[in-house]
Amino acid sequence: MDDKVIITCALTGGMTVPAQSDAIPISVAQIVEDGVRAAEAGASVLHIHVREESTGRPVPDLDLFGQVLGQLKERTDAVLQPTTGGGRGMTIVERGAIVPRFRPEMATLNAGSFNFGLYPIAQRDLPFTPWELEYLEGTRDYIFKNTFADVTYLAGLMDAAGTRPEIEIYDVGHLFNLRQLIKDGVLSPPFNLQFVLGVLGANMVEPDQLIHMLRTAERLFGMGSFTWSAAGVGYPGEFQLAALGLTLGGNIRVGLEDNLRVRRRDMAKSNGDLVEKAVELAALFDRTPASPDEARAHLGLKGSADTDF
Ligand code: KMH
Ligand code: ZN
């Protein structure tokens, strides 16, 4: 894979609100259209959340997930990776229900609990509706809960469904959680790590932080026992971390879930815009987007035929 890179596109997310950008896809049709565009631009993995169509509020709605997964499967060959992180206020059962219901090839698995602060965004001069303000302001007192019991529960669902976890690592301590979960027999290498940096409450987008987390993972688990990707939250963090991830030989994640800008003064008009910039960046490192099947082989996935959507 030296000259290839797996680009994941995180389409809509569960921790941003519509007032932040008109480009955030809300409806099933918008998420599907943007997913197709992102896949055509070079993304081989699409990371999926869904939202209430009338308000844009993130919801754990299996019917909406079914529509998005079904339509994207018809229109792209991309790996479809739904979330089990969900959004604020969702229970672990609500967050995990998607796995036994749709038996996806891959799903996210967040490796630890931490403050997830978005309240500074509420200070911005944007046309927030009351629920959006409350959703953001409420994160002053919000813990993104992923206890050892929660991770064990979700990992069990994934194991039973043949769903590969993409383990979200937000801080170096989450790697030691992972080591303990291996000792507990809950998870076993090889696994896929997503280093997510830039969330207020966890680690920030800084070269030293990513390198330290990567070197720690290599020391704890051994070089060949994991694949990894880097996801920077915010601008310019998303592309700074992508450049670093490409330099260090990793894969990358971009998308409106994590960042709303292509340039400091240019808001992204779609996820396709962000994937196009990621492809341009990768080309500067002589790396081209991996195809969905190259990604499946590299990530050890079961194939889209063995899913329930
Ligand atoms: N929103 C990202 C910061 C998940 O969906 O499981 C983290 C995320 C988690 O994507
Ligand atoms: Zn997500």
C-alpha cells in the first residue's frame, strides 16, 4: 500500500449542528448524494451518522440508517462504516443497535471516555435554533462515555456480526485501554486504529502528539499488528494531520463531520470538496486513493455481500 492511501470520508457526524454550515448533509437524500460524490472523488470508506430530517438533530434511527446504507450500497462500492459513537444523549444500546441490525463490514469503536467540549462554538455569531444552542452549550457538562463495559459490549456485538471495529483513539491513554481490552480477550490484533485529534477534552492536532501516539501503539502492539489512519478535527487541523499521516505512511480521514473548511476563508461546499483536497495532498506524496476492494483487503473486511442491507 506504499503508493496507495485509504481515504475515509466522514459525511455528517453527530457532534455538529446545521447552523454551522449549509453544506452539512441532513436528509437521507443529501447524505447519500454527498456520499456518492465523496466516493467518486476518491474516498473508499464512508463513515456514516444520520440526522432527524426536520431539525438536523443527530439520531440513532435504524430506519434512516437502513435507507442511507441501502442506497449507498446500490450506488457505490465504498466500504460503509456506520458509527457506534453516535451523538450526545444516546445510550450505549441505541449506539450499538446498528451492528446486529445491519451487520456492516466495519463500524467505529471508541476506546475511552472523555469530555467532549463543543460549547465554544455556541459563542459564534451563527443562526442557532434553541436545540442547537442547548446541544452545544450542554457539552460543558458532557462526557463521551465509553467505559470498559461499554467497549466490551460493542466489541461483542461486532464480533458476533463479523464487523471489523475501527478503534477510535483520541488520546494516548486510550492505547493503554486497548492493551487491557486485549488482555481481557475483548479485542485482538490485527486491528484498525483511527487517531482522532482536535476534540476539546482529548488530544490536540500537534505533530508530536500524533507521533507519540503512533510510536506508543507500535511499542505496545508491534509494527505489523495494526493499520492506522489520522483524522484531524477542525481547520487547518484536518489537513495538517492528513499531511502528517501521509508522511508517516498512514491512511487519512476527512469530511464535514470533522471540518467545515477547504481554506481558511473558504467553507467546503460538500464532502467531495474535502476529499478532492485530500487526493491532491496525497498526490504530493506520490500516493493515490486505494480502491474500495484494495481497502477491504488491507483492512481485512468480510465484503459487502455479507451484510444485512
Ligand atoms: N466525531 C468524531 C470526532 C464515532 O462516530 O464513533 C469521532 C467519531 C466517533 O467519528
Ligand atoms: Zn463519527
